[in-house]
Amino acid sequence: MRVLRKGGAYLYADGSPYGQARAGLAARIGRYCSYCERRENLLEVEHIQPKDAHLAKERLWSNFLLSCKNCNSIKRTKDPQLTDWLIPDRDNTMAAFVYRQDGIVDIAPMVPLALIPAAKATLDLVDLNKEVREVLDDAGNLVALDRRSQRLEAWLLAKRFRLHWDKVPSPALQDAIMELARTGGFFSIWMSAFDGVAQIRQGFIQLFPGTESACFDPVSSAANRPHPNADGLDAGGKL
Ligand SMILES: [Zn+2]
């Protein structure tokens, strides 16, 4: 799950209707769902703590992320303590999960024992591993309907370009890879597919707006540093 830093309020004043924060959020963290990483045009302003239970935080930038309809509708009014789950704009959610090639998102082996329940709670909150739903179109091609199937598709594409890269790396190919990742989303899958290729991985980190680069080793690009939580968000920096 891409690790984020959205910074202070941008193109939004706390207290305004929360829908007005969408453009500023998209500018800061890109038009990607903060949970499932899909690129979406119809992203919703997501309340980290649900607005019904936390009225005082309904119009606070610090309580916002961007979410696709799917993740948002599953999360809905679920209201765990901020200390009980990992939050992309304040914890190193990149280090918390591994993206398997079968589309499953798993808890990373290096997550400290004490934080495993929080990592699991994060997956459950938006039910990231919900079952695969696919249909065939008129021509017999597979149409991926759900988030897991779409991760499988992203994997296939990313692996194909990793093979190309391993054969003949070039600036033009790097450019094409960046463009595919930017337009399709799924940051974590592209990062996983280019495991060991720091040059490309650093490119993704720079390319996706709002990725908290301080969580990555500047040389190896491994996501092995705790989130600095430079904006001082509640319960941040757990991982
Ligand atoms: Zn989503």
C-alpha cells in the first residue's frame, strides 16, 4: 500500500464542505485510491475516521485521503482506533504488505509481531483480498471486475515489462514503463515487479505524487524506514 505524505491543506480550507478537498488531494497524492492503489477518475474524499462518529473531523484536511467507491463503501462507518490500524499518510504501509503474484495482498514477514494485528486490520478494513470476480466479454476476453483481478492484470503487465527491461534496458523503455505505471496505478505491484532495479523503483517513487520518499532507502530503494510522520498526524509513525 503506497506510503503517502499529503502535507498541509492545499486548495482547501478546513471547515469547507469536504467534497471541495478532492482537487487538492488529487494534486498532492495523485488520482489513485489510497487503499487499493487503482487509478480512478471518480475518487471520493475518504474520511480516515468516519464523519458520522467524528463530526469534528468531517471537514479537516488531516482526516482525508482519497478512495475509490469500492474501498470507501466497504470501509463505510467502520471506526477502529487510529492506533489499531496502519494509515498510509502516517505509517509505512509500504513495508507492511507484500503483493503476491496471485493478486493477494499479504502481511510482510518483517512486520514486528506487535503490529501484525494492525496490519491485518488494515487489510480487513477495506477487504482488500475480496474474492475474484471476472466475466468474459463478447470476444471471450477476460474482464476483471474486482480489485484483486485488476491486481492480477497489473502484475501481468508489469512482469512483461520487467522481462523487456532485463533483456534490453534503455531510457525509452524506462519512459514507457513510467507512463504505464502512472496511467494504470498499482504502485506496489510495479515496485514489486521491479524488485532489485533501484533505478526504476526510484523513478516510481518520484513519479507518483505524494509518495513519502523518506520511507525508502535512497540507494537500495527498499521500504525499510519508519514513516517520519513529518505532518504530526494522530497516531502516526507506528511503522
Ligand atoms: Zn480502492
